[in-house]
Amino acid sequence: MVSTPRNLREILGAVTKYELGGPLLALALLVAASSALSPRFLEPYNQRILLLQTAPLALIALGESMIILMGSIDLSPGSTMALAGVVSAAAFRVYGFQLHASLAIGALVGLAVGAVNGLLVTKARIPSFVATLASLVAGRGLVLVLTEGQPIVGLSQYRVLTIELVGVPVMVWLFILFGAINYVLLKRTSVGLLTYAIGGNEEAVRYSGVRVDIVKLVNFSLAGGYYAIAGLMMNARLEVAYPWTGWGYELDAIASCVLGGIMLSGGVGNPLGPVVGAYMLTLLTNVLILLGVNPYLQWVVKGVVLVTAAVALTRGVRYVK
């Protein structure tokens, strides 16, 4: 009887010593609790909706994680996904571009915004928080200028991203694909290894002769591309490009990274953690809606869960560069 708690602690310790152990354990507990609280949670229709809602958040969380792993921060995901979605929709509806060309234009917009962020951080030597805050504001302003505050409608052809392939929506396959790409990039390439190294000790990496600015520029640019793809996914889900798409998503992206075990101080975390975190955050919102919880109270609940996860999964943080 006395040894049971010790055995339980040993089991939990063995699970959580792995980078994804803690987040996956938290996810399993959350799924079990959600299933017990709401019988509708495990219904196929609800799970399909849950995955569709997770897809764009997972993409921006993957992009955000690349920046956080370097010990930096990016506040532009929401504005970037809105700008990419609006420019793509305008190219398709206003200027008559083919769908594939419009999607490519949207992706290029995200890459361009990410590159600008990277140049502001590396060449202008502006702290990432300030540089990406400027992008957040300017990007949203550009969206409102381009749309005059009105949505761009008639995007039914964007549903190509929501059709099912082998029983699973294309959007879901996309975030699985990019999750795999992100894992290989960060764990199996020199850029990924340097990303972790920069987050651990940037000055030491610089002194070793590594061109840190190039690595940062690559990561910021790729992150912008991820945000853009998330914006295109929102166009597909809503069949409308709203000027306020992605409002507040930068906070959800950071929260997903924290829930996925990414240390805000940089250098620590599994590349797949943000996907797990994004699913947990979306799942939490989903089950609160199923339970009929007051929408305003939902923010309080999510805040409490986020703080708990920050304490349990990251063991606190040092600072954000």
C-alpha cells in the first residue's frame, strides 16, 4: 500500500522525462476527462470539426515554435495569416488569377512578411518582440486598407483544402505533413540543430563562427510561410476572407507552444509539441462549448489551464530575448 504512490511517481517520472511525454500525458488526461464529461465529444462529426479547427492553429504554432526555440518571439502570426488570406482572395476574386496561382501568391506573402521580420531582427538589430509587434500592427492595417474593412466573399473553390482524402480532410493531412517536415527540419538538419543551439546560448554560437543571422532569417521566413498556409486554410473553412481573421491567434500560437512543452527561454522542446499543444487548446475550447460553459468564463478556464501547463511542463522560464 505504501509503495503505490512511489510506483506512480516513478511511472510519471519515466513518462515525463521525454520531451513529448508530459504533453502527451496531459492530452490523454484531457481526452479522458472530456469523454467522461460530454458523450458527444467522441462522435465522428465532432472529431472532424475539432481537427479542422486545429489545422490552422497547428500551422501557426509550428511556425511560432521555430522562433521561440531560438529564444525569440513572434507576434505577427494572426496578422500575417489574415494578410496572406486577403491577398490570395483578392488575386482570385478581383484579379482573376487561377486558384493554384492565388494560393501560391498567398504563401509568398507570408514568406515575405517573415523575411521582413527576420531582416528587422538581424540587420536593424530590433528586438524580436518589437519588430514583430510592428508587423502585427502594420499587417493588420494593410488588411483593412486592402479590404476597406469588408470581407471578400465567393471563395467556394478554396474548399479543395477541406475535401476528404482517404476519409480525412486535406487540411488535416497538410498539418500532419508540415508537422513531419518541421520535425525533420529541426531534428535532422544543420539549420535545426543551430536553431536549438542559438536558443541555448546565442553568443557561444556566434563565437564559434556560425552565421547566426542567416539561421534567424531562414526561420522567420519559414514561419511566415506557415502562417500564410494557415490563412489559406481559414479561407477554405469559411469560404470568405475576413479582415479580422486571426485576431489574437498570436497568443494562441504561443499558448500552444507552451502546452506542447516548448521552453520560452529557447533551446528546449520537441518539434511536434506545438501540434499536440494546438490540439489540446482546441479540444479545451470544444469541450467547454459542448458543456455549454459561458463564453466569457471559457477564457478564465483556458487561462488557468495555461498557467498549470506552464508550471508542469516547462518548470518556469528564464527570459525571452
